[in-house]
Amino acid sequence: MGGGASRMEVHFRHIARAVIVHENKILIARLKGAHAFLPGGGVEPGEGAQQALQRELYEELGVVCAVHRFMGVLETHRIDEKGVLQHEISHLFEVSSEQLTSFAHPRSQEDHLDFHWIDLNTDQIKRHDVLPRMMQEHLVRLVAERDCVWMSTFTPT
């Protein structure tokens, strides 16, 4: 870059997300007053994605869970309202917990989050605007067909 050019600020996140399905319902998290997403969170230095997912679900819901099948990777990027590039790599895992069933409303351990069971169908996933959006069309198929996928908002150059 030339002398006057500046580099764009980039925030990178490595995330582990849980796909928890019970009786044809899927568990979603909602940031109060904002967006919905699959439960989980950031992978911290020194821990693997599966460990991070177990830790996050314990912190958020107070449950012990089993991480099963690896379902795929989501790679997203966007420029936020401050002009910062937000780049996320999310690993999706099928997860279960004897403490989580669609017959009971999950109780959040964190004040900023709510958890809800919704029907596992594309219309409901879109209606609740579960992020990242590129996953909305594919999630039901991933659960049913047991595929492993890579999805990205980047286009090859």
C-alpha cells in the first residue's frame, strides 16, 4: 500500500455452534432485543472447538452435553456499521444433552440470552432469522441427510 493508504480493521472469530434437535424441534438462542443464532460461542486460545462448545453450553444453559457428529464449517464475512470487517469461522456439531428436551423451556444462565425450541423446518428457521443467513436454506437438509458441508460468503477469485 502507498504512504497514505490505511488498512481495514479486521475482527476474526472462531466459533463452535450446536445443532440440538429433539422431537423435530431445534434449539436456538436469541440475544435479547436482537438476532437469533445456534447456541455456542467463541473458541478460546488453548481449547478445541468441541471443548469450547461444551464449555459455552454449560455457561449459557448450565447443562452437560455430548458433542457428536461434525456437520460442517460456515465462513462468513461482512463489514459492520463502523467499517470493520467481521470474519467468522463457525464449526457446526450435532449435540445432545439429557437435560435439554423440547418438552421444557430452557433456562438461560446469562441475562443477555434467551433460548427457544422452534420447529425444524426452513420456514421457521427463516421466520426467526437464525444467523448466519446462508445456513437457513441448508440446516434441515444437514440434519436429515447427515451431510458434512462447507459454506462461505467469500467468492473464489
